[in-house]
Amino acid sequence: MIRSFKDQGLEKCWREGRCNKVPAKLQHRVLMKLDSMDAATCIEDLRNPPGNRLHTLQGKDFAGLWAISINGPWRLVFRYEEGHIYDIQLLQYH
């Protein structure tokens, strides 16, 4: 279940449908992924669909974080603790 967002624009998109800060071509997929993240009861729930490509991140700035794929280089990055999802942000990397 989602507990917090690091990106306020992403939170407004999900909670209020005001997606000004999320690229238009990604909005539908981002909202679908956020809904599945909120419904997840454990981290393994996010392995499906396989297109999520759930993975942990490496490096000093990303240690302890998880990511799922949105489209191309876009990922939803988050922290997972005790069955809950925190600090969600939409990042473009690679």
C-alpha cells in the first residue's frame, strides 16, 4: 500500500487526476502502475506483470530503493518497508 510520495506532482496526479508534472504520454501507464502499487500486499506482487521489471537499485544515491519500469528510461522509484511503499518518484534514468 502506498504511504507517501517524494514527488508532489506525482501525488497530485494519482490522488486528484491533475497530472501537469507527468509527461502526457506516460500518464495512463503511471496511473495504472500506481494503482497496482497501492493494491500490493507484498513486494512480490509487483513482479506481475513481468513488464514491471521490478528490481533493486544500486549506488550511493539509490541504495535501498526499488524500481518498476514505465516506458523506456522512465521508472517509478520507491522505498519498500514492512508491506508499505514510501517516497515514490518518477525518474528518467539510463
